Amino acid sequence: MASTHSISRGFTLVELSVVLAVALVTVAVALPGYSAQVRKSRAMPALMELSVTGIKMEKAFQRNQRYGTGGKCAVPDSEVEHFSVHCSLRDDGGGYTLDAIGHGPMAGHQYRTDEKGRQQTISLPQAGNAAQAALPCWSPDGRACGA
């Protein structure tokens, strides 16, 4: 007598649906965190440039007792990936403001420092809840200072 057992191979529609549902939930949970990390990593070169430019401005002040003359800062404006760093003089060269202004995928992000070393987050657009109020620190991810 011959056996008529057949072996079925493959996945059922229910099994595929369960795997797809698990994958979608995983992506939905992981994507916001990943996006925040990408924004943070894109902001770091701008924050470093603000720090380095601030140090250069302080060196210029030590040499000349001014941060610049004729309305021009002692250090030229610069560019880093996704940001432009711009210097503005105040008080006839007795003070300055450095702004890192985002463009491209970082458009709307703006960070600031000055001759007193005050760090501010001026704007941080975020999906759903734009953090438009200035924070008294550099906050690439929009969290409160020290968080």
C-alpha cells in the first residue's frame, strides 16, 4: 500500500501577517528615536564650530582688546555641513554674537553663543511640537537643559 502523505512547505497567510505586524510595530517604535539621533549628530559639528570660533574670538580680543573692527568680526563666517556660522559685532567691537543657522535637512535649527559664553537654542522645529522658545543651553534634541 502506498502512502499518500503530502508535505506542505511555505508560510500561511496568518504567519506572514503576524511577522509583518511585528516588523511594523518595531519600526514605529524605533524610527522616532533614530530620527532624533540623526538630528543630534547633524547638529554637533555646528556646536563644535561655535565653540572653536568663540575661542578664536577670545584670542583676537586678547591681542586687540576688540572682537573686531569696522563692523567685521575678527574671525570670518564659516560653513559646516548643514549649518552656516555667522558672527555679529556689538558695542563697537566690545561684544559679539555667533549664530549657527541650519539649512537643508537642518533648516529651522539655530544655536547661539556670545562673548560671555552664554549658550542658547534659538529654534528647533520638530514634528508635532515645534520648540520655538529659546532654551538657555544648546539642545540638539529639544530636551530641557541638563536632561
